[in-house]
Amino acid sequence: MLWGIILGGVAGWIASLLMGGKKGLLRYIILGIVGGFVGNILAGAIGLGARNSLGAIIISVVGACVIILVGRFLFGKK
């Protein structure tokens, strides 16, 4: 569980850097964990999956970026 929180924090931080999001450790962790969930759904839909921690971070970052884009679309914030 602790490892998942750490990976989520790293993934959320990377996604925020890529997308220019807001800062904050808790925000990174939540974004990364939810991004991992969304990323796994999207990756599974096209037949991909993570085999190690690096793959999990990449999938989580992609999912977190999707969440940021959807949030910006729905709420109009940059």
C-alpha cells in the first residue's frame, strides 16, 4: 500500500509537470492513484498492462493526464 502511494505521488507529480497543473503533495498522490485507475482501464481496453513499477508509473501518468484534460474541458480551468 505504501508503495502504491509513493508510485501515485510520483505519477501525479510527473503528470502535473507535463500538463502544468497545480502543486501539492496530497494533490499529486490523489491524481496519481486515480490516474492509475483510469490508466489501467484505458490500457486494458487496448490490450496493454504494466509488468513492473516503471510501466505502472507510465500508465498512471497517462491516466492522470487524461484526468487533467477532462477536468479542464469540464471546468474550463488552465
